[in-house]
Amino acid sequence: MSGFFSFIFFVLLPLAIGILAIYLSIDLFEYLKKYHPPQYRQMSFASHFGISNERFVFHLIKPQEFVRFLLSPADLQDNTVKVYKARIRLSLMALIGLFAIILLWSLIF
């Protein structure tokens, strides 16, 4: 039973939280691209390898701008953006907390 618990807690739970954070981030990028293009352009690269950002399958986001956007109190006067930012922050904090628990678990046992 201990092996099954370890597999769920150390593998599946971080994977599920990480996938949730990625899904919410992609959904936020799509929303910003549609309803707040200036903010999306500020967070994304103009072109990559000479191909425009609109033709890419994935979003070319500057990580430092995305983290700055997530941590800033400004929510563009849009309740949807506020909810997305809160959910992404919560899932990232859960992932960091889970990694801290895993680190402590490995140091203690």
C-alpha cells in the first residue's frame, strides 16, 4: 500500500497540478489574444524565425513578462482575467508546496 500511495503522491499529483497550470495558462493566452491584444503583444514575441506569432501552433510568450503579469495586482478591469490569474497562482503555489513536501519527505526518510 505504501508504494501505491507514493506513486500517487509523488508522480500523479504533481503531474495533474502541472497539467492544470499549463491548461489554465494556455486558456488565459487565448483569452488575452482575443479580448486584450495589446497586453498579449506585450507578453509575446513579435516573430520567431521570421514566422509571425499568429501562424504558430503554440504561444511564443516571454516567461519574465508572464510571471510579471501574474504577480501584478492589475487585472485589466476584466473579471475573467482576475479569475484566471487567481487560479493559475493557486495551482502554482500548490505545485511549489507539493515539491516542498516531497523535498522534506526525502530529507526526513
